Amino acid sequence: MGKLIIEIPPISDKDCYYLQERHKPCFNYPLHKHNAFELNFVENSAGARRIVGDNIEELGDYDLALIGCNLEHVWEQNECKSETIHEITIQMPPDLFSDGWMNRRVMQPMKEMFENAQVGIAFGMKAIMTVYDRLNSLTNSEPSFHAMQTMLDILYDLATSGDYHCLSSSHYSHTEVPVASRRIQKIKDFIDNHFQEEIRMETLSGMVNMTPNALSRFFKQRTNRSISNYINEVRIGQATLLLVDSAMTVVEISYKCGFNSISNFNRTFKSVKGVTPTEFRESYKKNAYLM
């Protein structure tokens, strides 16, 4: 059984960020976490696998992810055949962006992006190509005011791209992605506490004095996902914890997490995680660690 690496980022209290570029034949760094935000870019990575918290995704030729503080993550070789992997890792201290600055109106997209990064986020190809040249230019730049300007431009363009998705479930990473609306939070709190039960839209809408259709639209506008998707994310997040940390069977976990049949559980789990519950458990055993 391997051990989770607690990495100490080489960032002093006088640094804005630390950048490292690598050209390597394989992914071989172990599962790790650190008290720093990390923007990690890789190319020539088709077939590799990225694990962030309880999320596992197979990669294409390019990958760009922003990982929050103290969230375990690893890039694995998996089926990647490339021997010319290019990686750029940028680590930023957690206090780089103060609350006072991030609360300014113009900074709201970046504030939201870094809040979402607490569960990890991955960017799509459109966003990656938007910042590709500037990311590479940073590797040839000495730390300076102008280099930091470029860094901020990259982060802001990623934040406003609208082209990213969250990775790990908040249940697994013990992190809550903030939402602005009290009504939304009330609905989320109810789902978080009753995910093992059947949850009806009529019950949820009555809690916030809205019609079911109005609540569905409101929730989707504020969270960028449907209520049914959020319920499934909570249930699957709890299921991943049990798959990793318990000896319960997949069938037992299925019913404990609110699914009415094992087939529905398997189908939903694969749609969220890309693998079946059994495949997830077997894959995670390979990356198991001792705390």
C-alpha cells in the first residue's frame, strides 16, 4: 500500500507563484496534496488518467486543471503511449488573492473559479487553446511584474471562459462550493441530509414557496445543473466514500445511498464517474494510501 505524499510547495512568503516545466517520458509522480493552488497543464497525454479526490477521468492530448489546496490528486500513465509528455505546473500560495481584492465586482469570475477549485476543475479545449501560447511564454520568463500580469491574464481568461467543469464531489473533499441564494442553500441542505430517501420536487418547491417548474429553472440558473443531477452527485459522492473506506458490497452501498435498484446505481455512477462502482473501487485500491 502506497502513502499519500504531503508535498511542501517551494514558495516563500515573498513569491507570487512557482512554475516548473517538464519534458518527460511518463507520468510517475505519486498521489499527493499540498497547501497551494495548482494550475497544471499537460500535452501529448492521450490515454493518461487524472485522479482528483473521487474523480477519475481519462485524458486526451491536452489537459488543464486547477486544483485547490489540500486536495489529493495525481496524473497516471494508464494507457498513455507518448514518450514526449510536456507538463507545466504553476503553484500559487492560498493567500495570494486576498478577500478584499477578490470581493471587488470585476474579480467575481476569478473568485468563483477559485472557490470551485476547492473540489478541482478541468478546462475544455476552447479555454486551453485561449491561454496555450501565454502558458508556454511564462516558461521563458523570469519572475517579474510583467510575468505576473501575464499570469493574471491567463487566470482571468480561464475564469471568464465558461469552459470548465468541477471534478471531485464536495462530499468527498469535505468542501462546500458556495452558492449565493439562501433558497438554493436550503434546498441543498435538505438534499444533503435526506439523500437516502425518495426526494420529490413537490417537497422541495414547498420548502421555498415556489412551483416545481419555477424551482427547477431557478436552481439550474444558479448552480448550472438540474436538481436531479445535484441529488445524483450527492448520492454518488457518498457512494464513493463507502467504496473507498468500507467493506460494504456494491449492492449494499447502492441502497444505502438512496438508489432503488442496483442497475440504476450502476448506470448513474458510470454517467457521473465514467466507470462502474466496481471498476472505481478496483482502480482506487491501486492508489490507496495511509493517512
